[in-house]
Amino acid sequence: MRAFVTKLVDLTQKNTEEITRQWAKDVKTNQRTYTYHDAPEDKIILQAKDFYLNFQEMFFHEAPYEQAEEIFEKYADDRYKEGIPLHEAMYALILMRRHMWLYAEFQSLFNAEVEHRQAVESLSRTILMFDYIMYIIARKYWKLMKLELLEKQANN
């Protein structure tokens, strides 16, 4: 499976620019990510580039959850400070995952029958990494919201 995961991650790394631009176009027009619609394209492109570059590091780390925690708490903190609602920040990640896989599929990365089974295993691993990311981001948003509420109560 590792060879196919490596193929997917390598393909994503080599084509980050194209995948990111496709994602940015999607997130700026998708009805589920309306806060992104007026955001400067260069700013959201940077967001996706950072994501894809950090994703590779997390994917092959010995402790992927801990690595995800370190990387994606910052993602959550940044999106929160930008005023992106949690549901939109998470849907933007769903679109990142989708664009990564659509690009791989479009490139016929996994086309032999034997490779298909291994591609499914790769997909399972990718989904696990995204599950970690989603949990970490939702937890960080909750902490930030709780902190903001406590600060408001202290100021009243």
C-alpha cells in the first residue's frame, strides 16, 4: 500500500499549484463555502498550498495524529481569526480531499485492477488522516469560542 500512498502524495506535491487553483475556484463558488466567495484568491490559494504541503508531512509521520495536531490547530486558529464559520472551514477541507482524489483519478494514477485494491487502502488511510484533521479543527474552534465567551463575560 505504501507505494500507492506515495504515488498519491507525490502526485499531489508535484501538482499542488494546479490542484490548489481548481480547489480555489470551487471554494469561491460553492454554496456551502459562502464566506470564501469574497476572499482574495491569493489568500485562499496560500491556505490550500499550506494544507497540501503539510498533509504529506503528516501522512508519513510515525505519529500522524500528533503531527496533525501540531499543524492543523494553526489552520483552525487562522480560519477562526478570519471569521470562517466552522462548517465552512470543514467543508473547505472536504473539497481539498475531493480535489486531491479527483486529480489522481483524472491522471489515471490507479488504473490496473491490482492497483485498484491498493488505491482503496490508500483512500482509507487518506480518510483517516482527514478524520484526524476534522476532529482537531473542531476541537480547536470549540476552545477558541469558549475562550472568546469567557473574555466577553470578564469584560462585562
